[in-house]
Amino acid sequence: MFAGGADGGNGHLPRPRRARRGGGGGGGMGSPPPGPPPPPCTDYDMAYFKAYSHIGVHEEMLKDHVRTNTYRNAIMHHQDLISGKVVLDVGCGTGVLSIFCAFAGAARVYAVDASDIALQAMEIVRENELSDKVIVLHGRIEDVEIEEKVDVIISEWMGYMLLYESMLGSVIFARDKWLKPGGLILPSHASLYLAPITNSHRYQDSVYFWQDVYGIKMSSMMPLAKQCAFMEPSVETISGENVLTWPSVQVAQVDCYTIQAPELETITATFNYTSMLQAPLHGFAFWFDVEFNGPVRQRSKKQANQCLDGNTQDASPSNKKKKADAPIVLSTAPEDAPTHWQQTLLYLFEPIELKKDQNIEGSVTISQSQQHARFLNICLKYFTRDQWYVKESVMK
């Protein structure tokens, strides 16, 4: 599906806001395992990788404490599945996740990145005296030669709106080529959400500002201002107060253990919302959650029967383990602590006045751009006040 990479900003490539890219290099034991053929590396890919060589991209991600601490906590939570094992870090950036895995006791970590930041990762590994454990490979994950299977794949592959920049395809490629049966993938699951929002402040700043500029009428600028401000999706932070109603279903669900690349080429979901407020509908917001679950293991017949019968005791070791295995979640929702992903907003050119309890229904389709697979086409169809509307946009 997608070529190897990272994920990043809301603009023309290169315009990174975050990092991680595919890998390449060599090293290992035994004969190379078979795997899918690598996709071609395009000029877009090369520009994309170059953009992620900039230190500011990685500084922003490392300063995102929600992101980085959640990954570290997830690694330590699954330390029993990492200690003594072989780990593959897809799009390692500065190598921070690889080093966390080494701290968790990994026997060997392949840290792979196609960006030149891999050269800095090599120095960071040496500085932390981990060269005997962490092997940094500079190149695309689709081109790498790792001559052994791995027990764990870890990657920070999520882009804006979860799927922007399409790095998940590189994780799928690595999973199918190198992950041992029953291996661990972190994160393991992801969910993409959509909700209607109101944001009068944004309209005031971007559009209504032109009605009176230092006493000069410039309302003729408003149509152009709407085009410039709202043609493409906008990455910004909103709060729970902007949300007109909370989503009850996911636009997309990703199981990293089983998903196949073609499933991500086009995603369509329907929605039906009831506004909690009387307020103008200014657009729709996307955000996502990811979970860090271990591989599904077959339960014994006795365990299954106990669950069905309710024959469990809170103080039992199995229940203590169940509580300890509660999923670790990284959320980019408006009501949670902000992250560098923020939320992705699709604004309407003309707001729609909604009454409390007014219905909004429709569908959203997200597909890879034919121009370049890292771009996303978004088609939003929605019905309210006895009228259908369509909003189309490209995230590039």
C-alpha cells in the first residue's frame, strides 16, 4: 500500500510536524525471510524523508510528554514480552523508543529510519553505550535486510487524522516480513473518530476580521479568506466545549495484528448525530486513540467457562493480572491532554445554525490520493435542515 515513512504536518510536503520513517541497512543471522516485494521509492518519498531530517520535527515529538511517556509506559508494561527478545523499531527517528526497549531488557533492537536523522540516532546510541544492543539502519523499511525474525515491532506511525502520511503501510510490510507468529506490536489498535464542532472564534479570526480593518471595509476579501482558511483540513487544538456531540461510533478501526494494506486505501463510514447545543455548525473534527495491547492468546476452556459463569474472585491472581493488563491508551481527543497531533478540523465555508437536539447525518469517505499515496482525499456528505451538503478536501 504505502511507501515507508513517517508522518507530519498539514501542508505541502515537505512540511513535517512529527517524525518516523521506514528503514534500510543490514545485519542479523540466518537467511533472509521471505516477504512482500517493496514498493517503489518516489520523488515524494525522498522529499518526505528529507523533511524529517530537521531536528525541529523530533524536538516537537520528544517534547510531547503525553506521547513519549505513554510509549515508555507501554514498553515497561510489556517488559515481560520484550526482555531478552529481538525488537524492530519502524521509523526510529532519534532512537528514543529503541533505547526504551533496550532499557526494558531487549536482547537486540533494529532501529530503522530512512531519514538522515538515523545518523544522529547512531550517535545517540553510542552516547548511551548501547551499540551492542541497538543496531541503527539508515534506509527504508521496505529495503532493509534483517536476516532474522523479530519478536516485537514498535513504531510511532500515526499521522494527523491517524492515517495522514501513510506510515502504517510500512508497519504492515515489516509485520508480514519479519514478525514471529504471536509476536507483539506496539501500538496494537487504533480508532479514528469524527464529531461536529462549533468554533466561532476561528471564523472571527479568519473571516469576519475582514469586515472592518482599522476602520476600512474589506468584506470583499471574505470569499478569498474562506477559501484560504478552509479549503484544506486544518490541524489545531480545540476543547470539549467546541464539540456539538460526542461520537458513538468510529470512522475507522485498526487492528495492527491483522489489518491488510488494501483495507486502508478507502475507508467509508456513516454517522448520525444529535446536537447537544443550539449553536452554529462550523465543521467537523477528527481525532484518534491508540491502544497498546499484547497479542491475543488462546484462553483455556476452564478460563472461558469461569468468565461465562461469573465464577471469578476479585482477589485471585488471575484477576490481579487482568487488572494489570488493562490497555494503555494514547488519546488525541479534545477533552484529553493536548498532544502535537492536536485535532484535524474540516471547516465549512458557510456555518449552519443548529437547534438543540437537531439531527445531523451523513457519511465520510477517506481515501489515498491518486496523486500521492501519502495524501488523503476526504469527502464529507451531511444532511440537516432538510438539505444535503458536500464538503471535499485534500490533506497534503
